[in-house]
Amino acid sequence: MTQTFEDRAIVVGGGPVGLITALDLVQRGVPVLVLEAETTPIQDPRGAAFHPPTLEVLERLGVLDDLMAIGLKIPLWQVRNRDGSIVAEFDLGVLKDHTAYPYRFHLGQQKVVPVLLAALAKQPMAEVRFGHRVTGFEEQADGVIVHYTDDVGAASELTGRWLIGADGARSQVRKASGIAFEGFTWPERFVVTNLADDLEKYGFAYTNYVTDPDRWAVVLRLEDEAGEPNWRVTYPTDPALSDEEVLDPASVQERLVDVISGAEKLTVRYSGICRVHQRVAAEFRRGRVMLVGDAAHINNPLGGFGLNSGVQDAANLAAKLADVWHGRSDDTVLDRYDRQRRTSNIEFVQKASIRNKKMIDERDPEVRRRSQEELGAIAGSPERALSHLLESSMINSVRAAAEIE
Ligand SMILES: Cc1cc2nc3c(=O)[nH]c(=O)nc-3n(C[C@H](O)[C@H](O)[C@H](O)COP(=O)(O)OP(=O)(O)OC[C@H]3O[C@@H](n4cnc5c(N)ncnc54)[C@H](O)[C@@H]3O)c2cc1C
């Protein structure tokens, strides 16, 4: 019997990147079905810092105003030492001739997801099904058959024309495709905390990178639903300690007061632990299957590039797949998606996030002194600060990717 395929793209994973891919596709006239394994959206505090090119995509998709209403604009960021001294301060306002959004934007990704779901709910050609865990797929000449289990574990299948793996770092779509995830895992894990205290009174800006070989930290201002401070402090663990030892409340408290110079006791609302990797999929497209977001690439969070990069994957792929869908391009344009986004991830995200980690945890005092002097000199020169911020805000990397044929 000849297999028939539903006329739709199937997006596996209802995280931020999967939902943005779906929203962009459906707004371009491509019917979409999103399959999400969990029965409700994931609540883990993870990505929270958004760069200007991401805000441009969210504006085009019509969701930026709703997000702006619940997040924070961040006009400047600092690099500091643990004793509270400031190494460099960067004012993002210098980007004003390069983007309509010359700032960072802070909002936990778990708060972004409901806004995206609400936007998708208004689209008659989009459907999101929770409790659908994809277990594998078969590709045929005209489409894909996707296998899944539902929320009670019953196995079933459905079909579509194209398959997009937006199912995160452990992507089943990537594994079932046999695509390698090349790279490495850092020995140290990172502890992620949320604090109810007001850290501004200790001189912190809304984004801070606190340098130290063993006890560095990233300190970001976030807010809870009531608009109260909910600062995110992320720091590295000693690889020799167990998760229980690392997350012991006394240990968390000791590490936090050590890095929040001037504080004696802090109010910890949340603490969790994550493994950190640098990996890029060997292919972002194989046949009718494409990978986006963490399914395609993962990196350490220093600089806030992971989700931002995933949003660019989503926007890049949606434009090309819509062209294929509507017969404006043949499917070789999807190989250009691979060339543009994979290159951008390898050349910018991987290198810059590793460089940022080296900047924050440099062990050699002389190298550290020189690197701090250099950073101070960059921040002190308007021209050099602009070129530094065009890089670190991902504007250059998005422009460079667009030039790749
Ligand atoms: C501590 C920390 C801080 C970070 N900070 C930043 C930051 O400031 N800025 C930034 O840009 N990035 C940041 N990141 C990275 C960011 O969180 C990720 O890049 C982002 O979550 C990727 O989104 P995604 O939609 O690709 O994947 P995910 O958010 O992982 O979503 C994948 C979805 O797929 C679903 N799924 C998984 N398997 C299946 C299956 N088999 N079938 C169906 N559904 C499935 C999952 O349930 C999930 O909902 C940070 C990460 C961490 C850990």
C-alpha cells in the first residue's frame, strides 16, 4: 500500500526554539504540528539573557511587546573581580545605529514559552500536542513517519512532509538520524541559583561577570511574577564533590556570600546543578530532517549564546523551508541552512563561549592581568567598545552567517 503523508511540517520539542520555529513557519503559510514529550511546559530556570538579533526575530513574529511587558531591559554589563572592583563596564547604547534594540533583555525562558504558545494558539494551521514523546522515525521519498508514545506510554505514529528536531541536547531525532554530536564535556558542573535579595545595593549592574580561577560567577538580575528581585547567580563546582555536597544549603550560602562582595547572608530561592558541554551536530540537515537549537549545538552559558543561537536557527530554517514548501526554491536551499547556521555556531558560539570561560576563570596571574587590562582598554575606547559589542551581542555573527552561500 502506498503511504500517504499529512501536508505539514512536524516539529519535535515544544521548548522555546521549537515553538519559535513553528510560529515562524506557520506565519509563512506552512502548516505545523509540534510534538512535546512533557505534559506541561518545562519550568527549569535556564536561558534568561537575550541579544538584539533575537529581539528582532521576536518582534517580526509579533510577540516582543508581550515579552517586553514581563522582562527587563539591560543597558550595560560589567566584568568585576571578587573583591568588588570593576574591570570593565560596557554600555550597549553604542549599538544604537546597528539595531533597534541596543540592550540585552532578561526574561527566564520558562516565561517566554507561554507567550509563544499563546501566539501559536491563534494560528489555525498550527497545533501543539503535549504528552507526545517521539521515539524514532522513518524517512521516505515524500515524507516522514514519526513514532511516538503518548502520556500513558501507548505507542503510535503520524506523518508529515518534513521533520524538525528541536528536542534539546539529548535529541532523539538527532540520535535516530545517526548524526554525531561532536565536542566535549567540561569537568566542572555549574550551580544555578535564584536569590530574593537586592544585589544592586552591593554595586552590581544587571549583568555581571565576576572573574576568579575557581570561584567565578555570573550574576544577572531577573524578577519574579510580582516584579520582585530574583537574581540568577551561576558558579562552577569542584569536580571532586558530589551533587549532594555541592547543593548542601550551607555550601551554597558560603559560595554565594564569597562572590557577592559585601553580603553576609543571602536568601536562596532555588539551587540546581547542570553539566556543561561544547558540542555541535555533524550535520544540521539530512534529507527531510533538520536540527535546530540545543538538538544541533550546546555550549557553556557564558555570554548567553545557546538559546539566542537557536532562535537564529529557527528563523533561518523557517524562511528556507517555507520557500521549499511554496515551490519558490528546491530543497538544496536547506543545505544552505546547514552551511550558514553550523558554520556560525562553530566559528562564533563555540569559540566565543570558550573564550569567555577562559576570560572568567584564567589561572595564570600574568595572563589574567594582561587580559583584564586589555578589556578595560576596550571598554574605555568608544570605537573598540562598539566592535566588541557587535561581536558579543551576536550582531556580527548573524550578519556573517547571512553572507554564506
Ligand atoms: C544555566 C543555564 C543558563 C543558560 N543561559 C542562557 C542565556 O542566558 N542565553 C541563552 O541564549 N541560552 C542560555 N542557556 C541555553 C538555553 O537554555 C538553551 O539553549 C535552550 O533551552 C535551548 O532551547 P531548545 O528549545 O533548543 O531546547 P530545550 O529548551 O531543551 O527544549 C527541548 C524540548 O524538547 C522536548 N523533548 C525532548 N525530547 C523529546 C522527544 N523525544 N519528543 C518530544 N519532545 C521532546 C523537551 O521536553 C523540551 O520541552 C542556558 C542554559 C543553562 C543550562
